[in-house]
Amino acid sequence: MARIVVLGAGFAGLWAALGAARKRDEIGAPAADVEILVVDRNPYHNIRTWGALHTVGWDRQLYTSGAPAKVTKQVINQQRIYPPRNGARADILAAAAPTVQKPPPAARR
């Protein structure tokens, strides 16, 4: 089996892996014959965009944008998505509790 290894799970790594998968499909190689492996130092996907929008509701109405929305995004990406790193079961469950995760402060525009 051939293996394509992509180092880094950021934007370029994602596009490299997608490009490799498209090329594999284009030449007709079965997925079982060509493995595409993405390796990153973090155990999560690592795309960060520069711009930010904060929307609310099912219809995704704009709540904030620009710098205030970027602050909200940083809170979500750096504090809420990842469980506490100490590995304590009680802390992980407490972090996942909806009552603990109030909406981050944002200046509404």
C-alpha cells in the first residue's frame, strides 16, 4: 500500500490532503491502495481564520463581527472546544455542562 503523509493539519495541510485524494480518485486508484495520512502535533483540526462573525439563532443572524467576534471565537476555540487538560473526569464533565458554558461576552453591533 502506498502512503501519502501530510505534515500539519492547518489550511495548507487540509488542501494538500484534499488534493491528494482528488488526484487518487482521478487516476482511479482505490482508497485501500493509497492511504492519505495527516499528522499534526495537536489532536484536533487546526484551521484558524482571520476574520470572524458571531451569529445567533437557527437563521444565523449576525450578532457581532470584526474584533468583538474574534474575541468570542478565541474563547470558543481556546477554552470551550477542548476539555480540561488535567484529565480529571469531574472537570471534563463540568466543562461540558451547558450551565457552565454561558455565552461569551460580546459587544453587540
